[in-house]
Amino acid sequence: MPEAFISLEEVTRSYSRGGETVHALDRVDLEIPKATFTALMGPSGSGKSTMLNLLGGLDRANAGRVMVDGDDLSLLGNAELARYRADNVGFVFQGFNLLPVLTALQNVELPLLLAPLSRAERRKHALYALELVGLSDRVHHRPSQLSGGQEQRVAIARALATDPKLILADEPTGDLDRNTADAVLDLLVRLNEEFDKTIVMVTHDARAAERAQRTVHLDKGELERIEENRPAGKLSTEEKKPDGAKEDDGAKAEPATTAATDAGGED
Amino acid sequence: MPWILLVKNIAAHPFRTFLTIGSLIVAVFLLCFLKTALVSLQAGVNSSASNRLIVQSAVSLFVDLPLNYQTKIEGIDGVDEVCKFQWFGGLYRDQMQFAQFGIDADRFLSAYPEVNVIAGDAKDLEARRTACIIGTKMADAFGFQVGDTIPIQGTIFTRPENEPWVFDVVAIYESTSPNVDENTMFFRWDYLDETLEAGSAYGPRGVGVYVIKLATGADGTAVARTVDERFANDSQRVQTTTEAEFQRQFVSMLGSVPTFLSSIGGGVLFAIFLAVLNTMLMAGRERTRDLGVLKALGFGNAVAFTLLILESLLICTIGGALGVGLAKLTEAPLGSGLRMILPTYVIGSETAIFGMGLALGIGVVAGLAPAWRAAGLKPVDALRSEA
């Protein structure tokens, strides 16, 4: 087993809801090696998104340790967590979460404002990230002028822009049709394989999870099992791409229809 | 700091921004107007000369004083000079367009050194019975020049068959102090008195007030007391006050008008504060998810706070600047239209700073609540927001 890039030790995250304590994560232990692509699966309320939020420093554990690349996130203050996110994490959300008032280029440049770069350098990095996701011809379009697939690719470009070690994707294909979802997954696989990004992706879609090297199954806040889909390393995206799937930036807001493991909704 | 978001967010809802800025413009304009009105009402009080006393009837300002009092007052220690003042109250073009006073031609200018003749010759005031001198504002408003005649319809002092009084403009003055209104005409009191005496006009003979110019080093309070005591048992008791106190009477005659104006100003201020606060709270709530995204990207709480407070400040700065600009732009027409009520309607730098200060203050206070909320948002909660 390679050295763990991410390590969760006895991690508990609980909420008080209507006077009751709900354990979103209950003493979970998990290790994720560097430069791997891991899918988190489980029914609603299983703790997938909670785990992703803890890894991204968006939320804090009540107990246990969340270690990412040697940083114990539970010891970091708010400002340090913000810095951690800026330096180490790229987020890809189900609803894309692009800022509607900014163009694609400006959205991608946004996280670069926190890096010690000149305006020209920021522009260069952002354009490169957009080129990587195949959107060089849409840089000056606003989110409302893009299709769902294009919006998600802009979001991925934004996640890549600062060259983070870790990319956290929360249902990145949840709002996309099958073909567009496949194109987005191809992109994530490529980022993992070609650029050695450690990717953790929450998904309800078993087909999407298959594109990861392993799938971590959660249920009721506990780690249920870990499935190895394929060994870490280079793998042709074509090999895993479903028959007939091709990139198509089709209509947005059309959720993937296959292999959802539960009734939907977020954790 | 994502400065671009500041501008883009404001521009994202142009109609709402336009309405908010528009209401700020109106409010700041109104506040500048009210402030200027209050300053103008107080101008006479604040700029009064300390070396002048006013002697009026102890009964009422509207009761005239006997003519022989002038000589008696001049005999009191500490009095340098005494000048008569008589309110004429005539109409020009059927309206009270400017004030008119009968004065002693040989004493007025020495009693009022702040009055400087800038056109014509002051000596002509003594030389010609029907002479008058007028202020620059009055000259500008009606196009009067030296050599013109001004027909005034008497209301207190009427002429047979309602004929107008005719005065000859011999000089135009400007005043270095707001206590002498430049929208005023001063003419010879003796012309009025002689006309009344000759039966060529009807009206009360007397003097409205006597203005005392104190001798150098004289104690105004002591002189005032002496004057009042001197006439305590005479035909008409008098009340002697400083010029500032005399001016204050006119402000107090307005009753609660200054308080009323201040209350309107306070109401306007509060209403606009609520409007901006509402706009900013809406903006803050609408951007909850965007703020969550910014925080997820690594921007700190301070950035979220700053974005909201600066947005509020930017809106209020634009509204405030345009409001002050509008007040300045309308200064001339409003000053002209209100010259009888507010003789010194000038939007000064103090008022402009006051207007901008209020706008910025509203910006800060109205921006605080949404900015505070933005800073305190947990990224994970903000990202879940439906807004």
C-alpha cells in the first residue's frame, strides 16, 4: 500500500437535528493514497458529502483526525483552513457553482487571485486550464451562455487552475446527461492519470464510480467496504468508456438515469 | 481581493441598483437642502456683529419708537452712532420680492462696514431724496442697474390712489457677512418721513428700530441696560438686545420650523437607511452560494465581509456624490426662488461633506449586517443555500 495522502482516523461528524444527535460520520478510518482516483458511494445520509467537506476543509470533525498531505486539518484555524483550500484543493460541485456574473475566464481566474501571480500570469494559467478542458473558444461566455457540460468543464478548469494536489468532486455528473457525464469523467480520469491529481468523487452513479480506481462504500455514517475497480496507474479512458459514449455538451439539468444507488438527494 | 466581483455584482441587478442609487440621490439632495435651509435661517444669528445693539419697543417689534429717542440714545456713554431702521414692506410686481428698509443715509454705511458699494456712488444716497442702494442678488435677480428706477407699491405706507413709490438706484452693494442680505433695498428714511408729513402718503410715522453702533471698547451689555433704564419711564419702553439676539427672534418666530426641518431630515435619513439596508440584505442573501464558492476557493471571511461592505459603500458613494451634485446644480435656481425665505441659500463645502458623510455613513451601517453575516457563513452551509 503506498503512503497515505489522505488519512481519516476515528473521524466523527455529528449534527444536532430536532434535539437529536445525528452521526453523519461515526468513527471512520480511511486512507487514500496519493494520485489515486477514489469514488465515495452510498445512500443519502451515508456521510459521503460530509466526508468530502471534511477533506476540503469546508467543515470540521467533532472528533478524530483528518490528515491531508501531512496537514492535520482539525488543528487549523479558519484562516489557515482557507489557505489550505486555496493551496491544496480544487472543488467540482454538482451544480457547477460558477459565479453567474463572471465569464468562464474570470471564473477560472478567481482562485488564482490568491496566488502570487501577476495579472498576465493569471490570465495565462486560466487560459491554459480552459484549453485543457477544451473550452478555449468559450472563454468570454458567461455561465448562462454555456451548456451544462461546458459549465462543469469550466468548473473543472477552475479546480485545476491553481494546480492543486487534491480535487474533490461532489456529484460532478449529477446534473448532466449520460454522454456529457462521460466526457466529464474522462476529464477527471485524465487529470488523475496524466497530472497525478488525487481525486475523491462523491457519486450515486455506479457507472461513474467504476471510472475510479476504487470505490469506498459508506452507509449510515460508517465505512461499509472498499472495492478495488482497477489498479492505480495509467488506463485508457476509452477502455472504461461505455459503448457509444462520446462527448456531447447537451442539455443541462438532465440527471444521469442509470445505476443510481438510492433515491437521490444530498447527504 | 476579487475586485471585479464588486462591480459585476452591482451591475448584475441594474434596475435595483438604479432605484437604490436614485433614492439615495433624492435623499442626499433633500438632506443638503434642509441643512442649507437651517444654516441659512441661522446665518443672521451666527454672523451678527458684536459691536451693534438693536433698540426696539418693549411691547412688540411691530410698535414704532418715537423719533426723539435717537438723540437721547446718542447721549448715552458707549454709543458711537445711532441709525434708524424702518421696515417698508412694499410690493414689486405685486409681490414681496425683496425687503426694503428706510435708513439714515449718513449713518448706515458707517454702522455697517460689511456693506461695500461695488457700483455707483454711496454719496448719491445722501444727495438725492429718492435714492436707494440695492444688493447684488437683487440687482442680478431683476436686472437692476445704477440709474434705474424701482416702483414699489406700498402696503404699510400707501400713496394716494395707490400710486407706487419710485426709488432711484444710485448704488449696488455686496456684503462680506451674511447678516446683511444682498436681496434688500435701503432707501432714505427722511424721504419716507417727509412724504408722510406732507400728506403725500399715508402710514404710521416713527422708527421701527434704532441700531446702535458701540464706541470702541464699550461694554454692550452695560449700554443695553442703560438704554432700557433710560426709557423705562418714557412714553415708550424699549428692549435693547445684541444683534445676534435680535436675529434670533426671527428664527424663533418661525416657531418649530427648524425642528420640523430637522425631523424631516431625520425621517428621510432613516427611510433611506432602511432602503439601502434592504437592498444589501437582499444582495447578501442572493449571494450566499457565491460567497460559499469564494470561501471554498480559499477566500477568507474578511474578503466576504469586505465585498459586501464595499458594495454598500460604493452604491452609497455614487448616490451621495450625485445627490450632492444635484444640490449644487440646483443651488442657483433654488436660491433665487427662495431668496425671501432663505437669503443665503448656498451649498457650501461643509454641506457637501455633510451629505457625503451621511451617504457613506448609511453605506457602512447598512452594509454591516449583511457583511457580518457573509463573514460568519460556514462555507458548507453557504454552498447548500438555494439562494
